[in-house]
Amino acid sequence: MSHSDDLLWGATSDLSRFAALLTMAELGLADHLAQGPLDTAELAGRAGADAPSLRRVLRELAGMGLVRLARPDVYDLTPKGTALRSDVPDSVRSSIRMLGEEGFWYAMGMLPATVREGSSAFVKRYGHLYDHLAKNPTSSSLFDDYMTRRALTFTEGLAKRYTFPAAATMVDVAGGKGHILAAVLHANPQMRGILFDLEHVTAHAAQTLAAEGLSDRTEVVSGDFFDSVPAVGDVYLLASVLHNWDDEDAVKILRNVRRAMNPGSRVLVLEVVLPDDEAPHLGKDIDMRMLAIFNGAVERSRGEYAALLDRADLTLTDVVELGYGANLIEAVPR
């Protein structure tokens, strides 16, 4: 079999493996197996599943190394499978469930239709992602947890690998619940922060920052970055913001940030930056999800970000690797 055949059949098998992984996450199998091995019938009873069907999924999961056959028809959780438990710090259970959520699953399956029509089949059926989440609290909770855990993978890199100016005020534009801002402030005790987001988000952000003991060093401001952003910052952070918008909207956001900056300010754009070659890259995988779920959302290369910044009267000065495929792009007023 040729290398290309291996690649194609491997991708086909990946779909089946993900379906088994999603089943494990949805049924909470790792939680049920956390205390020790169970026979298939007992596990099915606890998970509310059909035993013969579950047995077939367990066979696939065993091949993936997530469970193991302890003895005939009795399965145990492996160390690798522990990451699917709900109660471990590095749990990926909610993330897997989010990627398999009805709308996400539909979006990826309908990618051919999206590409034919040039607009998202997901948006056509479900509306904008955030409207869909607002109507589905369970999906919204999964998405929030997914985004929080995804942010944790590069937040540590941001705090450790980038040198922030002393005693600076950082404006976290569209800062969500404030986890990234909190990490930066904890690592830089002389800094202050402003979290800026839509009004329905900022109440949760205030709670997060208070729980982190940062109320006295932070301010929470409500608003829309398409109108303006707070004009008191030394550093403006846009974390996973620009990739949600097409070029025209991304430039509008950056121009509003540019208008708020003073001559000594800097803007930090935290995104996955695509390589210029054709090598496999996490950002290219994420880009398929962006294409499927949004209209206009896109992952970009360094050159493409430089062009956006230039249109907003900003100059790209540095790109810092944060790990896990994420990069920090620094720019200053031109």
C-alpha cells in the first residue's frame, strides 16, 4: 500500500475512532471505570447503554489504548483513558463532547456543501454559533469549558515567554471570563488590567477576577469593539479574536484599537499562525472548523496578519512562539 493510501485510509479510520471517543465521553465511561474494572453488562447498566453495542465500542477503544481487557468481557481504564474522566485537572471530556455536539458534527459533515456555496451550512441551519449556544445551555456550557481548557494550553506560555512592560495597564479586548488576563496579572504583579467585552459577558468576568483576588487591580468595561475600545491601555490584547472575522471586519477592530492607543502602546494578537509551506499544521485543522462553522472566519499566516496590521496603521514587530501551535504577534503604531 502506498503512502497516499495509508494517509487516506488513516483519515477514514480517524472518523470511526473519534465516534468511539465521543461515545466514551458522552456516556461517561471513564468515570464509571475510575474505581476499577467492570464487565460490559454492568458498565452498560451504569452508563444507560445497550450492552452488545457498547461491547463493540469498547473493542475499538481498547485498540486506541483508552481501555484494556482485564479478563474476558471485563474492561479497565488505562492511564491514557484517564484524561476522559470528569474529575481530573487535565480532563478533555467536555472538549470531546463539544467537538461532537450536534451542530459541530453537522457542520463538519456538511463542509462539502459549504465549499460549494461559499457560505456555512451550519449558519444556514443553526444561525450564528453564539446565537445557537444561547439557545442551548448545555452546548453553551460545553463550549465555555472547551474554550477555557484550550486557552490554558497557551496562557502559561504567554505569561512566561513574553516580557510585559512594568506597571503597564493591559486592555484585554473581548477578554471573555478573564482567565488570560488573570494569568498575566498574577505573573506581573505591577500591572493592572481592563477586561473589555459585551455586556452579557462582563458579569461573569467580574466574578472570575474577584475569585482570582484581582478586583483591586482590574476594571471590567462593557462595550462593542466595532464601536470603540477603552483608550487608557499600554498593551492591547486580542486573544483568539481576529480569526473569527473576515479581513474587513478584522481591520475595523484593529483600527478601533489603533485609535485608542498612545504612541508608546503596543497591540498583542494571540492566534494560531499558519506556516507558509504545505506541511501539516494544527492551524490548518482548526481552519476547517472555522470554515465549517462561521461565515468569514479564517486562520491566517504571518504575512496575512502583517497585511491586516498595516491596513490599521500598525507595524508587526515580533512573533513569539507560545507552544501548542499558538503565537503572539506584537505590533506598534506606525
